[in-house]
Amino acid sequence: MLAQRRELSDSDWRTASKKAQLQLLGLEEYQRALSVALYYPAHRETDTMMIAEAALAEGKKLLFPVVCGLEMEMHQVENIDQLKPGRFGIHEPCRPEIRSQSGLPDLIVIPGVLFDLNGHRIGYGKGYYDRFLEQHSGNGHLVGLCHDFQLVDDPIPADRHDIRMEVIVTDKRVIRLGSNRRHARGPH
């Protein structure tokens, strides 16, 4: 899946990313959100910069993840230029004094290598998002954003601690999965 994503031409990546971002901007969850957390795209992940610019223009609080040791925090940005290469070469907010740790943002957009139709995801295996979501309770809506080929029909194995997406948005479709974030059949 990673190889297929990396092989996307610049034109195909931009076109698919634009379509997916427009789908996300049309979500009621986005429209109602006062605060939005995004990821900075790496390795041809679906771009989020159109969403970031729209959120800032609409006066929404915009946050991006910062990796701190084994944990991830969400930090506010007031301008896209505040994002600089951080750990793993992924752009992060460079002003650590502006952070949000009081629950989840109203909407958190989550990347993944693979998603299934049950809302489960496979990331890069470090568990940053899972730990962050486990530690910070709230009513934030969880939206997986990916290219359509990253969404598979077969269920991805999941444990009880894995947190499901409520909505998955691709360049071709929006899948609504409900608000149950826990995997019901996982081990106790």
C-alpha cells in the first residue's frame, strides 16, 4: 500500500487530494467544528493544506500533532508557516507554547496506511494516534482521510484498545460508521 501511494504521480496525488479535501470540507462535522486537528502529509498521504487554509479563513482553531518522545500532543497554529520539519521529517508546529491538551478538538483528521469499512486503520506502527486518543477523552469526531485505494473491503484485525474512525473520507466516497470508537470484538 505504501509503495502504491508513493508511486502516485504528482498530478494524480494533487487531483485525488483535492477531491478528498473537498469531500471533507462538505461534512457537517467539519462545518460545526470550532477546532480542527489535521496531519501534515508525508509520503503521498492525502494532502490537508486546503483544509488547513479553509479552517484558518473560517476562524477555526487549527491544531497539528507534535511528537514528544513516545507521546503525541496537539499544538495550535495560527499560520501554515509555523509548520517546520520535526521528528521523522514531518512538519510540526514550531511554537510549543501554544498547545491544546484539554480533550479532543471538535474534529480530528487522522492519516493511515490502510482503512477498512468498519472504521479500523493501520498506521505506521508507532501507536501515536492510538495513545493520544486513549489519553484524551472528548466528543471530537474522528475522520480518517485517505486515497480510495487505501480503503479495503476485508476487515483489518483490531484489538479492544484500537479506536475506530467515525467517518472515512476518500477522493471517491464518504463512509459513515457511527460513533462507537472501540472494537466490539477485541480481547478484554
